[in-house]
Amino acid sequence: MLTLSNDQLEVTILDPNSSEDRLRFGTRFCTGGYIFQVSDRRLGELLSGPTYPDSFTPIDGQGIPDAFHRSPLRDPQDPDRAVLVGIGLCDLAANRVIDSCDWDVRVGERTLTFRTQQTLGPYSLEMHRRIDVDGRAVRSTTWLQNKGSALFAVTWFPHPFFPQPEGDELCRLSIPFAMRENAGYETSTSGFISRKNWPWTTDHYLALDHDAHSPLTVLQRHPKVGLVAASFGYVPRFFPIWGNERTFSFEPFFENTVAPGQELVWWMAYDF
């Protein structure tokens, strides 16, 4: 594993070139820039996961993983064979990685950078990712360029896993939203999305109806630090929330298309 630290936080990132860390990867989450844990030097570990702390599985994840897998770049000759951005060449029918993408990893005192190139048929891309820690803030920036001859779609989302807070209030959004009738969530009088029917005996997934026209900020309740402020440098499209008895997560989707020669840049930041 790779580590960034200062006098307040220690940030653990999975190493995509480590044989041990590769056992934690699958076909769901991007392998370069996978934030596995953020720890407060006084309070301990601040992030959770669907099975944390008892176990870990690649499909469930832990910490702040992120994913491109919903927009595979399929082989024109074999649609079950595709490049998954940030993962590698994959057999979609067997749900397995055929050839993991190679990452050039550069380690700085407060910064990690990851660079990779992926090509399949008319598709070719270059991606850079950078993770910074500054005080109590952890920031991840992604730069992606289309170097091929075909236009392709980019669908990406972060999946931050927070421990369930002590009270029922979960998070408050900076964008207008509404939720359909459901068994797990409601909006409290404070404006926070809150749990209902707690304790839960199953997981609860809900796609929010929202009308976002500006980048998103989320205030997340946290049992150790009180609040975590999460900011995203894009306007979310699809926006589900999910939780079980161990963890709660929000998934603001970034969706775009990138033409040959075009580049995209976006970021997310968490202030603990």
C-alpha cells in the first residue's frame, strides 16, 4: 500500500503495481488512485465499507473507491471483450480481468500521481490521477484524454463509505432533490437525508430525483469527527444513495462523452 500523511491525517492508497494489493482489485473499481482508508492520528480510522471491519471483498470495496465500469469500451469484433477504464482488458461475460492496465506511480511528500494508457481497436486513452493531502483535506483529481479515432462515453462515480452515525441524520446536499417513498430514507426537518426504520436488517438503495445545475457539496454526519464536507467539481447526473447496517454512501455520477483529441478534467475533495 501507498501512504500520504501529515500531522493530522494518514491516507492509505492501494498500490496497483503491488501483487498483494492486486488481490483487492476486481472488475468494479479503478485500480489507480483507490483511497482505501483515511485515519485521524488521534481518532483512528474514519472510513468504512459494506463488510468492514470483519472482512473485505473486491466487489464491495472499502474507503473511497471509484468506478468507470458502467461504460466499457467494447471490442468491435467481440462485444464480451472490453477495456474497462482504469482496470484493464476484461472478459465481461466471465467478469474477469484478462490484462491489468499498467500504472506509472510517482510518490511525493504530500502527493501521489498515477498515469496509464489503454488501447483497444479504435479506442485509445491516457489518464492521469493525482491525490493530495493538505491539512484535513484529501483531494483526488482525474485528467482523461481521448487519443483514439472513436468518440466514447465516460461514466464515473465515487463510492465513499462512511460509518453509520450515532443519530439518524446522514447527509445534507447543496442541490434540490426529492425522494420517492421508500423503506430506508426520509428528509428530516433540518434538511438532512435521514435513516428510518433503524436498525436495518437489509441494505437500502435509492436513486434520488434531483435538479442539479451546479457542482455538488455534501455535509456528511460522522461518529468521530462530527461532519465531513465532500465537494465535487462537476454537476452530478444520476445520483443514488446506499447503505447497510455498517456503512452509508452517496454516488454522484459524472457522465460525459469525449471526442478524439478532447480531454476531461474533474475532481472530488473530502475535508475531515
